[in-house]
Amino acid sequence: MAHLEAMEQMRAVSLTVFRHRRLSAKPLVIVPLTMAGEAGAPLAAMAGTSRTAPKLLVVAQPRNRDQRFAFAADLGRIVMNYIDSHRLHRREVASRVEGPTSRYTDAPQILVPNPGGIKALIDLGRMCRYRKAEGPYPVAPVVPQLGMWLTFLAETAEQAGTSMLLPVTGMLAEHWATGQSTMEDQNLASIMGWIDPPEGLSVAQAIADAENPAVCPPAGPATSPEFDKTYLAPAIRRFDDTYARGDIAATAAAEADLRELIGEQIKPTWRLMWAAVSLLRAVPEAPRTAARFERDLASFTAYSDYQDGGGLPQRKHDGAIGAARRLSRLERAQADFEADMAFDDPLALADRRSMGEAFAGVVTGAEPDRVVTTAKNRRVPRPRITVTTYDPVRLAPGVTLISPSMPNSHKALIIASVPDGASTQILVEVTGGMGRGVVPLKGSVPVLGQHMDYLPDPGWRPTPVFPEPDSMPWTHSSPADDDPDTNPEDNAAEEWGNAD
Amino acid sequence: MKAAVDERLDGLRGSAPRLTYSARSLAALENNPRCTLRAVLDASGSDKAAIAAHAGFPTPFGQSPFAIARGNVFEALVKANGCAELIRVLRETLKLTLPEVAYQDLNDVGGNASPEVRHSRTRQLLVNTALGKSPGTLYDHPMLRLQVGGHTVFLEPDLVAFRIEDRFHVVEIKSFPIIDGRADAAQVKAATTQASAYVIALRAMLADAGIGPDAVSDTMLLVAPKDFTNSPTAAFVDARKQVATLTRQLTRIEHIGDLVSLLPEDLTFDLAIDKSGRALRPAEELAEALDQVPALYRPDCLSHCEMAFFCRSRARACASLDVLGSAVREQLGGIDTATMALGLARGELTPDADQAEMAAALRHAARLRTEVLGQADGAGATA
């Protein structure tokens, strides 16, 4: 619906009332660029926590392994400084599972332009995390550290509702609907053109410019082929020539040229990133974001402690159990995040109501004093209400409900749903959030005439129990489950790069 | 009948030389096969890039010189010394027990590189091998031939057709990396589709010699750089589905006449290029000609079809829901434009019988949205 309006009015319209992602007061913005055709060869990155103080890192010859890891070390120092600045203060928290424990009070947040930017960081993480500071091909100690942290952050980014590594286009698209496709929304300049076109330009002009690499250099990670051909390739060749001749002054000059060239390509994206951040900051944060941030803090602290204890790099593939665990975690997070959004945000709820996955209406019948006796011979209040809704409800009897119109602990169950002309009468039994007595607490049961919103409870589910590695059935184990450290592939991995 | 269709296609193309299909353009058939505009332009051998550019929508496609260089370097590396690296990978990574391997360079035949000569040499060698008269061999750049819509297309498996366990396998050498056993899905798919064109051509060639399709495996071998290195690794990729799809698309080309006969007699996409290479045809006239052929725009066309930007501008102009992508399109089945959808939602248009259900849903969604936004505004005003 919102997309349709956006198409008609040629401007972005809001899709949600709130911003559902935490936006750190001091995010680290990284704009990575990679070299075309090479496997995860970084070309440059611009990084920094302030719009006015970007740091530009350039690899003059991306095919050269030493330069590549020098770049990784530079970026690693920026990232690790940033992460360490969030590891200063801890605070005690009571956890139901682990008892009292402590957590850091803040967590890092890295922002990249688009999903491709995350992919670039994943590749960089994979390239760095098995490297060693000593041995035949030593790298700076910060390199493997960067690799492990990037891998950790990228793994959290897969999980819905987290905020430690995010593509800005994704955050924008979560709040604003444009009149174009999801694919085109991944172009930062284009989605920004819809939301906030540059001074004096219409949306139509802004999005046309966004696709013209001569006007808007792409936000990466790939550079425009035209740019590669006309500017980048000759500049790299000049650098190589001077480097081969051993002419130090000329090499420095060629490198400076390259930096300037790439800087010009990356700066527009840098400015757009910060413009996007301030646009997002202006959107009020959803109430439940804070609770999700607590989970980020917990996982950040846990990983940080693991690292402090000399953690090993993440393995290349999940084993059977790891994969099952991860899948269950991701599915869980997705369902929780969707429910959270609908709970907080009337527009998100409206969306689910249109699809029949939630409903709202007025209480037209009530049996507030209903009491039943449970199997354990206890008398408990089980009031029933009838909600008359005009929504196309598709929820079946037996579904547990939660409601943004009631106190948080309110729980209810659909008993029956009877269509009645254009409306539907839904008989709902309140099952929780009424206190411990036989008489429900005041205000815990909806009253006649009250407007109620209901949506399905993503529910508390027990964490699924997976077998321990040593009791895994042989059908699910494979020799590849070995410790990644012992992988012989590393030796081969080093062959590339010094050859040319 | 056939001749008449060819004449029509020639007329559509006009004075420009005919472009033949390549493995890439054949592979592209798999994307959006229902688009008439693309089908007609392809079948007539028109230069889509030139047409789109002249109509005011030049295509930004192009490959970075770095990518091209990398591709060439990697292919050379794999094939160096009679494919020594490739054989090592096949033995070590795929654990194939290969007997002695002979290597046959088919890039030219005694210095003659014409496609016809190379093709006949390829056929002679491969048929003999299939009949068991000569030993298993790697063939570097064999030349295959396929009839597409009555025209001969030469296909050059950028790589080698190879014989494992008595069947030919198409080998594709690509320079995108396989990291930890995984590669980019879109790129693998493109490579597989390209390979399936070779599978079809190879089968067609052997069929002429009375050899059944089983001689060619529909599993292709993908050879690509391992992780971040330059050393190759390999994987088998099942191309069955794509072989089937592409076969179906190829038969559809045979029926291009049905589509062409629906178009106006005098329609042409001729750019009227003069001797100095300038296109004399007025751009508006060309655009009008293009508008006569129904196109089916989808956002993913932008990544593979030269006409996509032209089609998108058309789709936008008529507020077609295609602009938003297939997810929205499917949600609003039966409704074609945003104008219509919004009209129904606001109750300004009366739905016909098919649209009644959708219209009710739209009206409901619109009401909810206004309700919420109204509340939010109200809250803002009182605050």
C-alpha cells in the first residue's frame, strides 16, 4: 500500500511509525570498496565515527598480498579501537539462566552502505581470521583479531533485530517505502533520492542520477567498470611501474594520485551515509528496541569474553548440530522481531491486520467474572470477551494472543471465530496477566466498548535440545568437523599474491 | 511459411547486420522468457544495445578490465602445460581416477581458425571418442554448432569438453572464487546455464552421428579459484534443470512466427545507420516502434537485458506494478497499475467481478493506514 502511494506521489512514504533498529550515538561507518574480478580483494575503505573525520585506506595494488594485509591491519586498528572503546564499563545484571553476571554498557555499531558491504566484510573476515602473527607468513596481530570480530559481527547481522552491523539501505527501507523494487532500494543514492532528494532536484532526477556512475559513484563494494577502465587501471599501472623501477619519490606520487582518485569516488557515498544516519536519527526509536539491545549487549559481552580467553577463529562450516542451532536461533529471532514491530508500531500492526495475521476491534460482549477449575483443582479466573472486528482474520481457534492495548503480561486464547456479514465475532479467553487471585486485578481484563488490538504470541518456546557432539549419531557427523586450525588449506592460501 | 517469418524478422532488424546468438545470449533466454520484445529483438538478430542507446537509454553494462584480466589469467593458469593444473584438481579434489589423459588443442586446426573448419575437426574427434575409437581426452575450445531458429550458431565452450566414466562432461572455467566450498549462487547459475547450452549443442552433434544423449552428462564441472588464492578447485554442478529449461526455450524460438505475425506489417527497428556510422532514424519514431511490441518488465531485467532501462521508463510511465517487483505484483493479483490499485483502495473505481475480493482487501488496508496516520498526526498535534 505504502509502495503504491510512493509510486503515485513520486516520493518515499513512511512504512512504520518508529525506527526499529537501535542507532548508536557514535556508529562506526565503513564504506568498503573491492577490486572487480578478484576474490575479496579490498581496494579501499573509508571509515570513521564522525562525518568530518573520515579515514581513507587505499590498497595501491590490490593483488599484492603484503599491501592487502597492511590494509587489513590499518582497518583492523580502526575497528579494534572502536570495539575496545565499548569494552570499558560493565554493569551487573541478573540473568535467570546464568545467575548474576555482568555486561558491557554499550555495544559497537558498524554501518555499511548496502548488503554488498556486509559481504565485503565477511570476505575480509574470512581472509583474515586464520592468519597468524608468527610462522611463515606473519601478519600484524590485529589482522586475525579483525577477522574474528568481523566474522562475529557478520553472524549477528544475519539475525533479525540485531544492531551491531547493519546496511544503511536496509534500515532506510525498513522505515520508508519507495516506488521502486527491493533491488533498486539497495542502491544507497537511489533510495536516498526517494527520501530526501538533493537540493533543487526532483525525485525522478535524483534516482536517474543515482544510476549514473559519472554523477553518483556506486556505493560499492564494486566500483563502476567505466571508472576502472578510464581512471583506476591506468593509475594502478603507473603505481606498478614506478614501484618496479624502485623510484621512491615517483611511487609516493603515484600512490597519492591513487588515493585522491579513489577518495573522489568514495566521498559522495560517505556524505550520503551520514545524511542517511541523520535522517534515521530523526525517526523516533521503537520502545522495544531497548530490550533487543540488551540481547546485543549480552552477545557482545559473551563474544568479547571468549576472545579475551584466547578464542579460536570461527570454523568454516557449521557442523550438523551447529547448523541446526543457528537455524533455530535465526527463525526465533525473526518471529520475535516481527511480533515486536507489530506490538510497538501501529503501521506494522496495520500491515499484519490487512494480511489477517492480527486483528483489532471493539469488545462487544464480556463475561468478566467467569471462573474455571483447573485439573489441579484450583479456581482461576478465565474471563471471556467477544471482539467484533472488520479485519479479514485468518487466525484459528487455539492461537495464543498478545495485545499492545493491555499491560505487557496480558495473554489470551482464541476460542471461536464466527463470521457475521462484513465483520467477524471473535470469542477470546483471557488466560494471563490478571494476578494470582480468583478476582482479576483491576484493568487486566478488557471491558465492554474497549478497543482491542490482538496479535499472535510468537511465544516462549523452550530452547530446542540438540545432542552433544560426542553423542551425535554417525549419520550426522563428518570428518570435516575438525578444528579449523588444523586445516592444511592455509599453506596453499598463502601462495597467491607474492607471485606477481 | 518459415521463409516468410525470416523475411519478417529481417524486416524488423532492417539494414543492420544480423547478430548471432552466443552462449551468453542463449543463456539469457532463461531469464524472463515471456517477454515478447526481447524474444523478437533476439530472434531478428537486432543489436539491443544500439537500439536502447538510440532510444535514449544507453546500457551501463560492461566488464571491468580487472575482471577480464583476472578471467584470462586464471584460464591460462588452469590450462597451462596441457591442463596440468586441471588434471591435478580432478584427481585430488574430486578424487577421480583418471587414466592417462591426452590433451587436444582445438583453438585452430593446422593454423586455420575458421569456425567451420574447427567445427568439423571437433566433430570428427568427439564422435570417434564417443564410439570408443580414440582414448579419453581433454578438448581445449572445441567448436560446437547449434541451429537456433533456423540459423547456425557457433558455440565455443569457453572450455573443455571432457570424458569421465565414459561420458562427456562440459567444463566451465570461471574466475569467481569458491570460498570454503561455496560460491555466489547467481554466478554459479549463470555459468550452469551457459554450460547447458554447450550440453545441448554437444548432444545435437553426437545425435547426428547416431549417438544417444546419454553420452553427454548433464552434470557440469565448474573450475574456479579456491578461496582467496589463484589455485583452482572444482565442483560438479547439476545442470539438468537448466538443460531442460533451455531446450524448452529453444523450441519456443521455432515458434517465433506466432509472435511476429501479431505485429504490424511495416514495423522495423532499423536505426538507418549511414556510412559514417550515425543513426539517422529519429529517436521518437524508434521508441514508437518499440512501444508496439509488448514487453514484460521485471526489476531483475536491469541486471541482464539491454532494453531494461527503456522498459522501466515505459512501466513507470503507465504506473505499472511491475516497477515494484514480483512480490507486490503477486500480492495484488489481477491488478496491473498503481493507479488502478489506489483507485480501488479509495473507492474511486468500481471493481469488476474478478477484482472484488482484492478491492475489498485494498480498501481495508487503505482505511487502516489512514486511521493510523490520522491518529499519529492527531497525537503529534496535541503533543
